[in-house]
Amino acid sequence: MKAGSLARQEKISLHHQASFTIEQNKTKSGAVNDGNSRFENQLKTISKQSGIILIGKIAYQVLNFISSVLLARILGASLLGSFQLGLVTVQIMSTFSILGFDRGLVRFIPIFSYENIGKLKKLLVHNLALVILISSGFGLILYLNSSFIALKIFHSSEMIQVLKIFSFLLPVLALFTFGLAVLRGFKRADVMAYVESLLDPSVFIMLLLVILLFKAGLTEVILIRICSKLLAIGCIVYFLFRNFPHVFKTHSISYDSKKYLAYSFPLMLISVLYIILNKTNMLMLGYFLEPSHVGVYTVILYIATFNTFGLQSVNTIFAPHIAELHDKGDVANMEKLLKVLTKWIFYFSLIVFSIILIFRMELLKIYGDIFTAGASALVFLALGEVINAATGSTGAILLMTGKQKWEVLNSFCILILNVAFNLYLIPKYGIEGAACSELYLQFVIWNIDSPYYFYCHTLFSQI
């Protein structure tokens, strides 16, 4: 009896153990399936919206190409250079006035949407008030100091009036950037693409065609640039109030503004460093050479940036997902997404580079024969953008995971190198020297951003 009872108990015990093991395996399998499912959903969302963004970016580049041709035909190389120098000045000052909120919002809007809507409303209202106040102040500073900047930096008395008119664009541009960041934060990058890549450039082109008929000049071009941005801002405001009314109707709740500003302020430095990095060549060409050289460089830069919109399209969608995945501690899916998306970006960029390499002279002649002088520089710039695409979204990962201090250091070091290269190359080789400087920098970025990413990955694994 006892032996039979023990045998039955042993069988029951073995059965329970087997059942428990099966349940454990099911649980592990379920966890793996859930992880794979989350990855597939994230990839599907990014793929779908990146497709929309990519179409938008392609449309934007086509529209930007058309507008750049119209600008070149309306203004010529010299006035186009003056227009670009004024625009670069405003873009740099506008970046200061946003205080990094355009990037901080991309990270904190998804977090506050999940935690507390009241905090989200307070965040938006607080940030908007600061952007309006500071950008208006910077606009006034630019207006009052236009003579000093024009004569001491650009060595051109014609730039005085140009900078005065551009000062009115500064707060408008800051609000436009702020609105786009809010759309990204709400994960509506598709709408952002419609506004930024379709609506704004389309309106600008239509207005350019109007002034082309009336043979207007540089002042009118700047004014219609302001008008197109104002219309785009109006559309962003309408969309937000229509689709997220609960956010604006809820009661505001205080948030940890110190924590937010501690995150956003380094991002402002990064943004400023980025735009100075992107515009250093333009500014230093304006300092050393005539505006006509800046005009030629502007055109080749327009064409070369066709290489970048694959990276820009993915980063626009990928950034909020990085913040969300990091907040959940899901490093594995972040790594998978980065590897897949980097391949897409690189292959796309390589195709665009091949087209530019083969048809560079034909593309430049569309703007006018004078712009074919930039053919060699165009190849250098386009090759640099291929290298940039090969690094993938490592910079976005640093920013969206709280490692913005590393990115500040990275950007600062590259800025110093850029200035040093340009000081040596531009006086000797002109626009070709500026393009070579950009190419060298992309090699440096390749060797700096990637190790930073792996450092962060190791750090994440220890959390």
C-alpha cells in the first residue's frame, strides 16, 4: 500500500513538475513573443510613418529645388548669397531663443502624456511664453545691431537693410520650430511633414512666382518668406486644438521645471553648435569671399542635401520611440531598430549620391551657367553626406537617452576642427576648400559618434 501510494505521489509530483516546467516555458516563450511583438510593432510604426516622412522629405527636396532655382533666377549669385547670409544669422539667433525646447518637448511630451496631462499643458504654455518673449528680444537685438554685423562680419553695407528685414523673421521662425517640435512630441510627425515639407515650401514657391512676374527684389523675397511661415504656424495651431482638445482644456499641474531645463539647456547648446557647424562654411565664406561665392555654395548645398533626407526622415520618427524605449528600459529593441534603420539610410544615401555624381553639371546648369563653378565642391559635399548617413541615428540616441552632455562635447570639438579647417582651406581653395572641410568632418563624426553610442549601450546594459 505504502509503495503504491508513494509511487502515485511520485507520479503526481512529476506531473506537477512537468506542468510547472511547461508553464515556465510558456511564460518565457510569451515574454519573448511579447518582446518580438513590441519590436515588430515599433518597426511597423516607424516604417509606416517614415514612409510618409520620406515622401514628405522627397516632396520638400523637390519643392526646395524649385524654390532655390527661382531664388537663383530672381536674385542672381550675389543677392542669393546676401539672402543666405541673412537667413543663417536669423537661424542661429532663433536657435538660442528656443532654449533647446524643440528637442526637450520631443522627449517629455510622450512621457507627460503617459503620466499626467495637466503637467503636459503646463509644459506647453510655459515653453510657448518663453519662446515668444526671448525670440522677440533677439529680433530687436538683431535690428539694432544690423550695422555692426553687416560691416564688421560680412564687410558689406548692403547687408544692413537685409538684416533689419530678417529681424522680423526671427520670432516667426522660432514659433514655427516650436510648433513642429510639439507635433513630433505628440508622435504626429506625419502632420509635421505635411506642414514643413509641403505646405510651407508650396506657399513660398507660389509667392515667388508672383514676385517673379513683377520683377521684385530681395526685400520682397524676405517678406514672402515671413508670410509662408506665418501661414504654416496657423495650420499647426488649428491642428493641435482640433485633435488634442483634452490637453488644452485640462487643469494645469506644475512639473519639475528644473529637471526639464537641466535637460533642455544642454540641448540648446547642442542645437546652436549643430547649426553653427552646418553654417560655419557659409559664414566663413561670407567673411573671406564675395557674396557671389556664398550664392554658388548655397546652390551646391541645396543639391547635396538630397542625400540627407533619408536620415532626417528616420530620425524624425525614431527620436520619440527612443525616449519611450529608454524610459521602459527596453534596450534590446532599441539596438535592433538602430541596426535595421541604419542599413536603410545608408543604401538610400548611396543611390542619391550616384545620381548627383553622374548628373552634377546638368543639375547646376538649371540654376545658371555661373553656378557650374561649384561642380567639384558638390561632389565633396555629397560624399560627406553619404558618410554622415552611414553613422545612422547615433546622435539621436545620445540626445533622447539623456546623454546630451556627451553630444555637446562631441559637437564642440567638431566645431573647433571645422573652424580650423576653414581658416586654412577657404582662403586657398574657396568653395572647394569649404566642401573639403565638410568631408573631413564627416570622417571625424564617423569615428566619434559610433564609440559614444557603444558607450551608452554598455551603460544601458548596466542599468
